[in-house]
Amino acid sequence: MDAQLAIGVDIGATNTRAAIVTRSGQIVVRVQRPTHFLGMRLLPDALVELVVACVREVEAAAGARGLPVGVGSIGQIHRETGRILGTTADYDEYVGFPLRDRLAEALAADVWLDNDAKVAGLGEFRCGAGRPYRHLVYFGLGTGIGGAVFVDGRLVHGASGLAGHLGVVSVDWRGPIFPSRTPGPVEGYASGTGIARLGREHGLGAEDQPITSEEVFATAAAGDPRARAAISDAARALGVAITSVLYVLNPEAVVIGGGVAQVGEPFLALVRAAVADCAMPEFVRTPILPATLGADSGLVGAAVQVWEA
Amino acid sequence: MDAQLAIGVDIGATNTRAAIVTRSGQIVVRVQRPTHFLGMRLLPDALVELVVACVREVEAAAGARGLPVGVGSIGQIHRETGRILGTTADYDEYVGFPLRDRLAEALAADVWLDNDAKVAGLGEFRCGAGRPYRHLVYFGLGTGIGGAVFVDGRLVHGASGLAGHLGVVSVDWRGPIFPSRTPGPVEGYASGTGIARLGREHGLGAEDQPITSEEVFATAAAGDPRARAAISDAARALGVAITSVLYVLNPEAVVIGGGVAQVGEPFLALVRAAVADCAMPEFVRTPILPATLGADSGLVGAAVQVWEA
């Protein structure tokens, strides 16, 4: 693909966004619409319509037509078929849905589709914090945790496109099971959901008004020892998972992105300290860096897929 | 390298072996000598002499000279410099030792050097159970646990050649720390040392005569419930670590080799059951296979390095 512009689409659980993106990762024009409609979940056909509407809108704003389209979506995506393999329990209607082909047909354009955290990692790898590196690991900390791994300058897909599924890396073989079947998945501790859970475990919030991860961070910043203990546990569990992935891949750097990571340096410093405490000497020196594209990693990375092909 | 024969050398803690190996992985001639001398550990200069003697002996037996030499050694190896970065606490004299260059000089031959478990994985990948696959993970279960990962048909080295360090993948973020700094490393549970430890924890052996992993397996086979519980824990911890690595890399298959794996099917079946219980549906179908080169994975893989260059 030698186009200099592409359209990136980021399908999130709350909002769907589209943008025209340059090859260097600059966003030329963008739109955003709610993925839910009046609080109802969107069924697959309606999602296709929503994406088409977003794409047509950015095309109209830029006076361009027929650009290639890269899409990042929540859920497990089968790379070869472009079908959705699985999502959270809320979205059973999507299992097996041929999202890529349906979008290509409706848009009459070339469409690439992959998991949202994987394409966010790709955005950081090509246009963000990961640019200087050929061997990289990306952790995206959101409601859950996703990721992407890069070996020798390329995104690793694996046997069926599911490599980089870092949220379910276990940190406790006898630990509790949060939605997946895996005991002690790192996203049970260090995602937004996990941090809120640790906050509740440490006695924060009320029965009828459960605390959110944002509130745990704010309470910790105000000096509450229970909130600080919850954040410290989250950082430690994430640090151990990062250490395990360092051992598997020996990357040149780790990039941390996603909504939770946007709390920034105090949390990242705790994660770095955990890795420094847990990893063998040769691995400790691996830099652990914040994402630099912020909330746009996924939008940029969705478009970047077009140039990876 | 287009030679049809190469010499493989496997430097283990107990024995050092050398063999002339064909490109398809057949061993033509082999020798073995103890790595220790009268119970004393060998210092680096003496190790170089030992390897040279083994190489000259197989060359003489085959009437060949000047073949390229691939070496697998215990310890962390820095790939670009061919130096030993670290070994177990017993071998401080080796830290920083330029083993590859010293061997190349003494042998007047091209020498490749890497970690013993990594080259054992390479042997299985090119000439053993891993041959049908392009995306593979190898776990070598010995006194400790080592490994190797393969993406898109190639051995992954990572930033400094330390990728595939699978023995220290954590399965317990609050777990005990066995020799490395990492809490709950899988080798603390499922290596020979780890299985013996679990046996003792379950009440096997005597204070003055600690039980070995071989004895734990034999006792379990005889029906002892404490030994069966120890083996079951080992298989479960290994199954969780394998599951984590499946999530990172989504390989087509996992191969299990090394001395502990030679107990064979009853243990492998427990490991498969643990993965089936813990992994998300799309990952459960990944075959978990026994190594097929047995004790020769490392010897063959050491030679195979020559043809990877």
C-alpha cells in the first residue's frame, strides 16, 4: 500500500472514532460517535452502519474518497478471516461475525481489521514511544488489559492472530478467576476494573456506590493509605507480568498506554520499581516508557495497519 | 554456511558432549566427558581445553577437520559478544568470560554459542517435534527450566539474546523467591529442583535424605497421595506458565523437552489438562507435544546453529 493517507477507525465499548491519518501518524480530521445508542448495545448490522457513517463523514470533511481503511475493534479477531472470535460476555451476537468483509463490502474499500489494543500498540511502535525500537512490548491498560508484541521490526500475530493477549498473562496460579478461565490474570489487578476491585478489597467505596479506578487514584493522591496500598498492589502485579514478558521476549523497551496509563508518572514509577525489584539484572535495564499518542494510539494504529500489509 | 556436517557441543553442569551432526539432525559420531573433574568445578580455561579435546576426538573418529562448531552452554549468553553474562551462583568465575571467542581461537574454527535450552529448542524446531511449525514455544525441564521461542520460522533472540528465558516466568506475584529475584518462577515448581521441593512440602523424604524429583515421580507412580499432589501442583504451575506464554505468542504448538519431560506421558497429560482448564477457548487447542530427540535435543541444536547463520 503506497497511499500517503489512510482512514483509521477505533471501535470502543463506549465510542467509535474515525480519522484520516498521514503515514507519519498525524491526524488530519476526526469524528466520534457513541457506540451505544440510548444505552442499548449495538447489534452487528448497526455497528457496520455506524462505522460506514463515520468513514463517510471524515471523507466528506477532507474531500477524499476511496482511501484504504484500517479498523481496531474490541474483542478477539481472527486475522485471516477478519471474523470476531469472541468478546466480553455482553456481546454474544458478535461471535463469528465477519466484520472485516462486511465493512469492505459496505465501504467498497480495502479494509484491515485487528484487536484494538494490538493496533494501539502498532500506533505506538510506528509513530509513538516505540519508534526507536525493533523489539517492543506494548501493554494497553483500559477497562481490561490488551497488548501487542513486536519482534525484529514486525508485529507478531502468531498462529491465528491472537498473539499479544497480555491481559490474561497469569500472575497467580492459584488466584481468583475474573471473566476469563485463567487464574490470576494481570488484568484482574492492573486494569481499570482490577484497580477498582483492589480498592474495594482494601475497604474503599460503599456497598451501594462501588469505587472506580479513577477514584482509587484520586484517593491515593490525597494520601489515603488504603488507596495507596491498592495502587501499590496493582503496580506490583503489573510489574511481575511485565517481568515475565521480558523473560519471554527480551524486548528493547516496554511501552505502557491506554486510559489507566494516562494517570502518568507516579503509577509508572511504581511499576518500574516493581520490575527493578523482580527482574534478573540483565532484564532490569529495559526502559518502561509511557505511550506518547495518548488516547489516539488506537486511531493512529488502526490506520497504520494499511502500511504494514 | 552450506557445510553438510557440523559439530555440536553441549556443555552441561555434569557432562560435556560433542557430536558430528548432519544437516537433517543425524548424529554420526559422539563423545562425552565429565564437566567436573574429581568433583571440583572446572575453571573457564580448563573448560575451553575440555571442549577442544571433545571436538578433536570426534574429528579424529570421523576423519574430518575444520568443521564449523556450534556450542550450547549452561548460563546466560550474550549473543553478540559470545560472552557468558551469568550462571548459577556456583560459577562466578564465568561471568563476563568470552567463551565463544576463546573457543574459536583455540579451535581455529567458526564457533556459534548460545544458551543450552535455547539450542535444545532449536534442535527440536528444525529436526524434532517442532519441524511442522513456524510459530513454536519450547520448554526444557531440567534441574532448572529453560526455553526457546520461534516466530515466523525463526528463533527469537531479542535485544541481547536472552529471549526464551522461560524458567523465570512468574506464576505467583507474591510467591517465594528461588535463586533468581523473581517471585514464584515456574522453575520453582516444575523443574527437577522444583518438583523435589514440592515433594518435601508435601511431606516426602527425610530431613537427612531429601527426596529427588525422580523419587517423587516413582512414589507418585506407586500411588502415594502426597507424591501425586506434588506432581499435580507441578503440572498445574507449569500449565499456567504455558498458558501465559500462549497468550503472549499464540504459537502453533508447544514442545516440552529436557530430563524431567522424559518421564513422559502421565506427566504431560496432567500439564495438558491444566492448560485445558486455564486457557481461553481459542488457545486451548494448541498441541502440547513431547520432544522427540530426547537427551540429544541440545547436541543436535548446538550444531544446527551453524545453519541458522
